[in-house]
Amino acid sequence: MRRTQQLSITLPTEMAEAVKAKVRGGEYASESEVIREGLRALLARDRAIESWLRDQVGPAYDALKTDPSRAITADQVRARLTDEYTKTR
């Protein structure tokens, strides 16, 4: 049974040239390998976002719903960020 499926894709010229350059430069053996690596990176990013949402954002939201007094205002966030920024300068 065939474990691959052939697709025809259209890329903007600059992306197509980037793919070809990766092959010409010897980083990849074929254009298909470049595309597969890009898809693997995209899928890994999607998994990381899903994990972050599930493990950090969801629990933080639930905790805030349980105890709204933990919330801070946008002005407080800005003030903290400004303070941190000025400390690093």
C-alpha cells in the first residue's frame, strides 16, 4: 500500500525560490523534503499552542472565574511592563 500521496501546490515565487535554494544548497535532497519539514514545524507549533492553551491558559481562566479578585486591569499590566522595560534600559 502506498504511504504517500502526490499533491500539486502553487507557491508565491519567493517561497518557491526559497524551497529550491534549500535543495540547491544541499540542506535537503528534494523540494518535497523541504515542504515536509515545513509541515512538521507547523504541526509542532500547533501542538505547542494546544498544550499551552490546555495546560496554562485554561487553568488560569478557571482560577480567575473562581476568584475574580485575582484580576488586574489593563492599566496595571501597562504599568508593570513599563516598569520592567525601564529597569532593563
